[in-house]
Amino acid sequence: MLRASGSIIGWLRLEHRELSAYARRAAALLERRRRERPTLVLLAPRERRYVDLLEELEASARSSELVSFRWSAERIRREPLTEALRLGASSVLYTGHGARNGWFAYGGLTAEMIVGAESWNFDETNAVLFSLSCSTGRGFADGIVAGGAAGAVLAPLRDPLHLHSRALAHAIVRALGSRTAALYEILERTERDGGSLDGYAIVGDPAVPVASAVGAERRGAAVFAPAGDAVLAADASWGA
């Protein structure tokens, strides 16, 4: 984690036009109303150890004021997920395999796939993305921020051990559940709670508030991503 005089700092590797657009987006994020309930989106592959981790993170979120949406790979496909992510969540957390160009889950997800062809309006932008996946701080994070999918991204520059990523994910969710705050405050709480940020970088503004856009909770609740054992109501018109 980069620091200057004890303060957490981030970076931006953007062209002039992208930098201008980011400045406007960051200003809009700073205006978000903090009274909106914080929304957390949990993402992961279908591998058992990550499914188990998301179950633990969901339980942690339920014990706080966080509204959590679990959109792991066994619940939702890549195409609907990229649309669903335009909800303006206060935070999105991915834990799983990846590389500098993106995530291996969902059949492979790059920053370009997430950003898509249509511009993200300010209410669609997620405040912060925690990408706990190998080397995604070295390319993927830049594309997410440049494309407007998140105001800031926390991601590792190298390949963290699963055990360390697991502990960090728990510390982040506990920090998010205390109260709405700026990203750097969330990360300070994370470190105090034992989450190691060694080897991680912030792409974007560390002062971005981890706050939801108006309507984020409603948009998230409308996403179809049922659990494998969910009982789904049949459409009455099928028997007509």
C-alpha cells in the first residue's frame, strides 16, 4: 500500500480526456447522499473454497447495516452480470483467481467486458471495487476506473496467498459494516483489524466515499441470481 507522510495515496494512469471524465465522476461520487443504505456486491468463482468464503462474508454483512447481494458464478452468467453491475453500489468485492487483465471466473471477465460499449452514468458507477485477485492492480484496475465502472479500485500488484486474501476479505467487510466513510478510512480500519494491505494499490481517489447511489438497493434486489437450492415459482402461464 502506497503511503506519503502516513496517508494512504492512490494513482491514476489516464490520458487527458479520461482524466477529465474521471474528475467529473469523482465529484459526483463525493455528492452521494450518505443516508442511502450501503450496498455490497459479492463476486467469486464457483469453486468450493470461494463459495464457502462468500457464505461467511454474507453472514458478516447481515450482522451490520450492509445490504449484500451475492452474484457468484454458480448463480449468474457473465452477460447478465455485466448489466447487473451498473447498480451504483457502495462496494463490490471479488475474490478468486485472476491475472493482470482480469478475472478467470464467469468464463473470463476483463475490464473491457465489464465496462462495455455504453457509457456509465454517475448513478451506475460503483463507489469502490475490491479486486482480491492476483495482479489485477497492474492493468485491470486501470481499465475499470477509466471506463467509469468504479470510482476507485483496490487490487494487488502481485499474487497474494489465498489465506491472506481470505483474511483481508473478512476485515474489509467488517470495516464496511461499521459506518459509511471514505475509502482510506475503510482501509485504515481494515488494517487495524488485521487485514494486510502489503502489495496492494489503490487506483483512483482514496477519498471517494464508500456510498451507494440513490436506488442502488432496489436495482440490486431486482437482479435474478438465485441460490442453487432456491425454490422458484412456476409461471402460471406455462400450463395455459
